[in-house]
Amino acid sequence: MQTHRGDLPYGIRWRRAYALCVGLLGLVVFLNGCSGKRLAANVLGDLLTGDAEIFASDDDPEFIREALPFGLKTLEGLLTSSPNHRGLLLSAAKGFTTYAYLLQEEADRWEAQDRSRARLLRTRVKRLYLRARGYSFRGLE
């Protein structure tokens, strides 16, 4: 039998902390009614805006490229509730720029093998850079 938290495996400690955060967030939303959605987005936005360093410090670009879409959609979801949150806007701009850069590298690798695939990727890269620019400009307003 474990006597204190330090004995718990890392995964269990992480899950408990996550459950506590989700529970507290749910309580905040419940207690604040309609304005709770914006408050929750602001709280989560403040928590998530520091996560860009996690991606920058990882040495596996493919893993980052696969993980970024979920994070970016999460940021966009939060931005629908709190559209002027500067930290979220900055994180979205950084995230879309990073994702576009990683896809550009993939397009460059495909250029010799499959030009049509490379062209499709470059079109996607352009759209992602434009999205990043949009978030950047909104953050500057």
C-alpha cells in the first residue's frame, strides 16, 4: 500500500492532476453560467500559451508535426470563446507557423518523387501561413 503521493507512478499522478483541473474547470463553468465559457477559455488559454516551448524543445520533428493539429484545433476552439485573448492568438500564430514550416520541409522531400503531392502540400502550407498571419494581426490589434 502506498502511503504518500510520491509513491504513485507518474501516469497516475498526471491523470489525477488532469482530472482535478478538468473538475475545477467544470465547476467554474457551472458556477458562472453563460460567461463561464469565456472565463474557462481565458483560464485554459493562460495555461496553454506556454506550451509552444514544449514543441520547440522536442527533437522529433515528425512527432511534432503529427501532434500539432490537435493542439491547433484546441486553440482555435478556445479562440471562438475568447477571440481577443492575446496569449491564445500568439500561440495560434506560432503553432500554425511551425506546422506550415514542417509541412514545407515535407513538400521539399516529396519534390523529387511526386511533384503533384509536393504542389498540394505547398498549397496547404500557404493556407497555414495565411492563417498564422491572421492570428498575428489579430493579436496586434
